[in-house]
Amino acid sequence: MKKYQILITGLLLFSASCMDETEHCEQYNGDFRVTATVENTGTMSRVADRNDRTTFTEGDAILIGWNGSASSYKYRYSGTNSTFAPDAAADRKLWTELLNTSSMVDVYAWYGTMSNVLPAVGTNIAVPQDQTSESKLWAAICMAAHQSASSATNTLVFTFHHLTARLFLSVDIVDPTVTQPDVMGATARINQIYAEGTIATDPSSKAYRLDVPTNQKGAQSIRMKQSWSDQQVFHLDFECLLPPQALGEGQNITITLANGKEYVCSISGDLTLAAGQKTTLKATLKADEHSTFKPKLTTIPDAAGSAFSGNRLICAIKNASTGEFRYRVYDKQPDGSWGEGVPVYEDEEGTIEFPTQKYSNILKKGGAVEISGDYVVLSADIGNSNNSTYFIKKSKTTGKWYCANGQIQGHGYSVCISEDFLVSGNHVSTGSYANRSYIYPIDADGNLGAVQDTPAGISAYKSSIYGGVLATNSGVYEYDSNQKEWVKLFGYAVGANQRVATDGKRVIMQEGTGDSDVHIYNVATRQEEKWDGSKARAAGGKPVAIYGDYALAGTATKLSICYRNPSTGKWSVLNPDGGFLEIMKKWDKSITITEIDGQNITMKGTRAMISGTEMGSIFIENIDKMVEDYLADPY
């Protein structure tokens, strides 16, 4: 009897899964299926990951219809096997209608928020002119698919193509008087274009397309989505979607910095923006034609734990007489100075300094600290307390830096933060909550979401994050935005209790047993990269950092600069005898120390922070220029 019951249950489950893939039409007494994928041109992703894959997301709706059908029918993506199901009972009439056709018909499918019915030929489609956020950019996506069908058709297989073109604007700002907040708050607008087109069909393929008038110059504009990275403080990327069209002389893009300074970039020559294609424009905004950035070192004498994001520093300043910590945020000023720094507060109004009242138990407790843009995470672990992590941010209302969420989960033995996630990790082997990680999503308004407790088995004894790539002692992970979960990409071939860092494209780690060899992995290939000569060595703490072709590796007495030769793809240690300290001394004669503790280092872009030296914290700008100078004339 038990065997019989188990068998019946299995059959029912199998039957239910089959019904998820197809729908049944009683008139025909048969099963029918709708599937849809997106043409992968690598340029126009609905959802794009590092490899520019293009997919539908569960719940996405498409509209299906043809000339002569009673209406259009809405189908939604089930989330598996590219299969779409009717949104409501009325939408099942799609097949009844199709079965009644007496000849071949051109069936069309549509994806896009600009129309709630299948747009007919001749319909005007307007993309949003405000595309300043990710959701607003997505609202500009419109795609269509075509298939010939008849009354004998029982499967509709749609391959969607994009009707819009994608425009990227890559901007470098070479102006010493421009500050980081000026760049972070910059906007861009493309002018005198067409933001509206008309649905037409291609004469040969019969596929939908979006047509605009043949005159080059339109009368509309689009505000573009901005992307800023703390790895490239004076670089901005903008993008928008717009109907295919030709751009030419007389059209322009207006870039406005947060300080009100405006640049008008004219388009030189004809430029064709094709449907489903990405076109990139590059611009450099210079104070004058001779403007450059040179290496510069800044010392913060009383700083204990320190971190940076672009040209913004946060430092834990220790009072030598009381042993108490205060936190200060510094933004580089137009004259190149850092000013006095602004306090961090316990309240958004800025009346109570952090951590003096509510959080006074950590007044004399230094900890880990990291910053990304307007967000800070710090930890001050008191006896393996699992509520020792603090989220600090810059208020959009008052402009004050304040502790928005205090004593949240995590020892914070290691912490890291991005624009999207806060990570707090616990000690690898001790305490009641050993081997745990706590990951908080950060929404578009800068608020923490519900905590994820050790997702995907992630241990974050040591951690580093950039974008959706998270490197920890337990491996390298990537956030899958479709499934809303972390996925392990790979582990390490050697080591235990590894110290790690990532720039999103590579991961550097040391083996974790005292002074050890470092290894560098390519995230895309998941392969370890080779060295020309001996590998760099690193010790405990935070002894490794990486960006692009540059890496740092430190011990208790030495800091090495590593360089990847683009022509060979191999890494090498520069100036192995004197280490990085001698290169630092060339650019700052005030540095007189004979050895340097390299066990607390951070690198973002071509900038680095060295904390815990006998001089305090040292902030270094433009490491690429330092390396370039050394390679030209080794010393």
C-alpha cells in the first residue's frame, strides 16, 4: 500500500510539472506552448550580468496578436525553460482565435511599458525622456518578435529583438578644481533628438521596427542615467535608450556638474544609432589643455582605522590622552586641501556626536571601517558581540553624516560595503557565531533591507566587494539579480583563512598561514594568473589590494607594488629591493621611516590607503603615474 501511494504521488507531481509547460485547448483537444527568448547581441540587455547575457525575468509580460485577432493576449514568463503562460483566463482564447484562421497569419509579440496592447503598424511609441534611474531606463526598453502561424500551429517560438538603440557616454574629468561631490552629482542630457518613433514593418522580414523622420535634428531631449564608481573618481558613464536615428552636426550633449558648471559637447560628424546596438561616445572635460593628475601622498597623523572612496576619506581619530575615538569625513577641496573634516553624528540633525551617548560603549573601541560613496560601514566588536556593526550614511536631507543603523548583526571582524550591499563577517573559528556572514541589501534611497544570514554558506572572516562580486575567505561569489541570491563562482586552490581583495574583475588572496605567497585570479575565466619571477608575499590583517593592472601586498615590515604587463599578461613585483616605500619617498620627501607596516591596506582605482603606520594613515593618489615613472627610469 505504501508503494502504491508513493507511486501515485510521483505521477501527480510529474503531471503537474507537465501542465506548467503547456496549456490545453479543448476545441483542438491538444496542448499548446508559448516560448520567448531575447536576441543576444550583447548590447541591449533587459537584465545584464558581467557576460552581457540577455534574459527575461520571471513575471515579465508580453502581448501577442495579429491582424484580425479579436484583441491582444497577455502572457507572463514562468521563470523556467523560456515558457510563458496566460495572464488570465481570457488570454487562453489566443489559441481558439488562431485555430479559426483560414490561412497563414503574421503573429507579433511585444514587450515594453509604453503600450498596454499590442501596438499596430503606424502606432507612435515614445520612450521616457527621464531615464535618470535604473527603473526609468528599463521603462524605455521595447522589443518585438514575429512568427508566421496557421490553424495547425501549436507552438509559438518568439525571438525578441530590440527596437531601440543604446547610447553610452564615457566622460573623463581632468580638472583639479572639481571635487568628488561635484562629479557624483553630475547630470547629462542629449538634446535635439527624437524620443518618439512610429511602428513599421521591415519589407523583407516583416519584423517590427521603430522609424523616425529622416531629418537629423529632432526637437526633444533625454536625461541620461549616470553611473559613478569610487574606483574612478573623475570618470562618469551615462546611458540612455532612444529610437534608432542619425546624429550629426548641431546636436549636442549637455553635462552639468553638481557645482553648476556646465559643459556642452558637440557631436562631430554623422553618427548612426542602430536598433539593438550600443554606441559609445567619449568626452574629456579639461580645465585647460595641459591639465594632468600627478602622484600625491597625504598623511593623517592621528588616524587609526581609515578608509576612502574616491577623493573622500573617513578616519577614526584617537585622542591620545583619553583613548577615545571620533570619526571624521574629509572631502578634497577645490584648492587640493582636505579641510578639517566633518563629524559623524548619532542623529540625522547633527546634534549628538557619534559615538557619545547611545553608542558610548564603543568610545574606546576601534574597529574595521569601509566606505563607498555616501555609505560607511564600521564595526567595534566588544567580546564577540554579534551586534557590533554600524551603518553610517550622508543624509540627503541635512547633509550630515550620521549612524542610520547601529548595533546590527555581525561581529564585523571584517566589513565591506558597496552602493548595493553591506557585509559584516565574523571570526573564522571563535565565538558563538563563528564562520558567519551578514549581508544587507541597500536600496536606491540608501536604506538597509532585511539581513541575509550566511547566504550560500558564505564565510566572511575576510571580505571585499565590488559591484555584485564578493570575495571572502570561503571563495568568490556573484549576486544573481534574477534569482535574488548569491552564487559561488569558485574557491581557491591553496590556502586557509585567506586574506582577499577584489576590484570586481580580479581577486587577490594570500594563503593565510603567516607570510605567504599571494595568488591573483581572473573572475571571468576563474583561472589563476601567472607571475614573471617570484610571487609577492603578504601577511595578516588586510595585506592585499588590487585594481586593474596594479596590486599591493604587505607584511609587517614591507609593502610591495605589483604590476601586470598587458603585453604578457604576467604579474611581477616592482622594485623588490626597496619595496613600495622607496617609490613613496620619491614623491613625498617628508616620509623618513625606514620600514612600513603593510598589513592594513585598501586600493580603489589608482588610489590607496595605508593605515596603521607609525606616521598614521597615508592616502596615495595616482599610483599608475608612480608606476609609469618607475618603469621609464627604474631606481
